[in-house]
Amino acid sequence: MAELRPSGAPGPTAPPPPGPAAPPAFASLFPPGLHAIYGECRRLYPDQPNPLQVTAIVKYWLGGPDPLDYVSMYRNVGSPSANIPEHWHYISFGLSDLYGDSRVHEFTGTDGPSGFGFELTFRLKRETGESAPPTWPAELMQGLARYVFQSENTFCSGDHVSWHSPLDNSESRIQHMLLTEDPQLQPVQTPFGVVTFLQIVGVCTEELHSAQQWNGQGILELLRTVPIAGGPWLITDMRRGETIFEIDPHLQQERVDKGIETDGSNLSGVSAKCAWDDLSRPPEDDEDSRSICIGTQPRRLSGKDTEQIRETLRRGLEINSKPVLPPINAQRQNGLTHDRTPSRKDSLESDSSTAIVPHELIRTRQLESVHLKFNQESGALIPLCLRGRLLHGRHFTYKSITGDMAITFVSTGVEGAFATEEHPYAAHGPWLQILLTEEFVEKMLEDLEDLTSPEEFKLPREYSWPEKKLKVSILPDVVFDSPLH
């Protein structure tokens, strides 16, 4: 639960926010990380020293459900001459290290990130006559913060979040989010590391799909050029009834389609309902695992396999001509030069108490024939995987949400894969890699064209390429809810 109060009002743990010129004795008692962020807020809003706040009644370190200690809400007058409307500006406190005493975040030094290294912001267009900011954005930010704390996966500028529901629980078309740098708040150096500010931008479903097929940054730039869809500061208007492609139909063909063709997609993987079978091995042969499971107990991914799949999913945004998959015997490296910050734990690892099969005991197997299974939502992403990733020399991973297995599609330009042109299907325990040549990708795209029209789709659906010994089935969700998957 949370309560709404002025930030200067007495609270269970929060004294009034001091400004940059707060008395030294008071500042020394005030949590230093919190003090540093408040200083940046006071720089931006010197006339609002005590904004309204939504605060967690029971703090997270005391067992409360809300990771964010506070969400401050400011009134921003905007700039009408620059097409920036008046709006409410929400700023979170808690994803970074506010206290420095390990009650929430481990202190890792002043040179690196503070806590997760960022706080969230949100800009909501102010409605005519609105005298106080709506509080629902604070709960939205708490929801995103819970995801970060539970998964320890951080956000980056250009990321997208599939929400599948109006952000304010209304009938709005704004049902998903993109993330970008806040246009006004500058990175802050605190005693516990650096804090940056990532702004949530509400988008329509069509805009989210374009971000998935191309990249988030490209769609953000388009939104900046359309005043009613965000404008220069990407202000969310929950009453916006048209997508940017309905406002300007030329944007899809001239910008998005051309961008996909030129740049490919930055979506490197998804958690999905999927499975695979080794058709070259009889089901009763359980040596080395049949990939998905034996009985009801799947063979578990090792920690090193988990780490590589996690890197593939979270850090596969490479633009280089030769993207690299980390070698399967690689130790965790925190200094890799990728677009994302490494997670601080193996978030894909199974929580099961079943003993994990030692990495050294699982040998990589070459398979003769495989059968891939996806639910409809996952299957609809296959054309994106092929056109936006593999045709650009990249890779794409499906990580099962119903079991410890994964499917990674790789192109001939990906180094470090254990699937090769000679043996295009290879498995390392429950992790399958499939190497597809450009010629075969083009053939598959022709045959899978109907996947792009889900409204005309009837399940189950099967596609087969006998000469390649590959079969793909699109199945109802219920199939993946059974114990065997």
C-alpha cells in the first residue's frame, strides 16, 4: 500500500527533502543517495521544494511489497512555443541506492552504478482543469520496479515493455511502454555511484510492434516528430486516439519498413511458450536427454548455459557485422562491450530443488531432424526472427516460460555457436541451436507468410521442410501447460 502526502509532511521514515543548500547537520542525517537525487530535482524545480509524493507505507526492506520508497510528482509548465504541453513529471526513488548501508542494495563503489543505476520518470499530459497529479503512474512505476527487483534485469534506453493493458486502466489505446533518457534530468553522481533517469513513454500496440520489428530508438525518434504523440519531450497523452502511423501513413513505409530493411531488429529474444523434439532419436532413449523432458523432470540448464542464454536474450543488441555468442565454457565477465549492463544473477536459472546436471557432463549433440513447437503469440514472431535478425547476421532466442529449455536461431555470421553449417541442429542439454542459411531463411519466410495475419489463423498449424528435416508446429496454449512441457 502507499499513501499520498506532501514530501515535506512527516512520514514514517522520510524527513523533508533538503535542497542543495541544506544545512550540513541536516544533510548528514538525510540519506546521501536520496539527498543527491533531490538536489537534481530542486535544480529543475526550484519553485516546488515540497512536491506531492506517493510513498510506501511499509518500506521494502521491512517486508513491504513496493520497492520504490517514494514517487515525487511535479508540475511542469512545458513550452508551448516548442510544442511541449504542460504536464505532470513523476520521479522514482528506490531503484538506486538511497542509503548506502546494504538494507536494499549492495554497495559496489562510487565509480559504477548506484543500485540498479537508474530511476524511472514519467511525463503525463495535464488535462484542462486538473489541479493535482493522478497517482496511477506511481503504481505503474512500482510494477516496473518489482520486475527489476525480482529478475534483476535492468532497463536501458530503447527498451520496450509489453503491458497489454491501458496504463491507467481506462479504455485508452496507450497499452505499452518504451524507455528513453529523461530530456531534463541529468545523471547524478551520488556517494554510492551514478544514477541516470529513464523515462517511461506510453505507446500504442502498433507502435510497440514496430519497435520490436525495428528498434525502440527509431520509434522514439518518430514519436518526437509528432507533437500529439509525444513531441520533443515524449509526453504521454492517455487520450491519444491515433497511432503515429494513422496520423502520418508515410512513416510506416518510409521510415519503419526502410529501417527494418537497413538495420534489422534489435529484439534479440523473448520468453515464450515453446518446445522442441529431437526426431532423430526415439522417445524412449533418455541418454543425454531428449531436449524437453523425460517423464515430468526436464534436464536442467547449467549455470553456464543459463548465463549464455541470458546474455543472448539481454545483450544481443549488437550492430557489428559479426555478432558473437559467448563460448559455452566462458565464465561470467562483467566487462564485455555490449549495449547492456550484465545482470547480477543468473535470472533464467531454475528455482527447482532438483540437482542441476553438471555442465561438464552434458555433451553437445548434433541432431538430424528437429520439431519446433510454438504457441500462436510466439509463432507470430518467427518472421521477425528471420527477417529482422538472421538476414542481418544476428541471432534470436526463445526461452521457455514453462520449462528449462531454449531455442536459439543463429545465422552463419554468428560466432561462438555450437550449431554449424555442416551440423545445423545442435543441442547442449535442453538448449537447441538452429543454424539457418540465408537461402533457407528466404524460403521459410515465403512459407510462413500467413503467420503475419493472426486473425485468419486456425490452430493447430504445421509447416514442414522435409529436405531440411525441419518441422514447425503452431499449437494452442493449453498444449504448453501440460507437465510434459
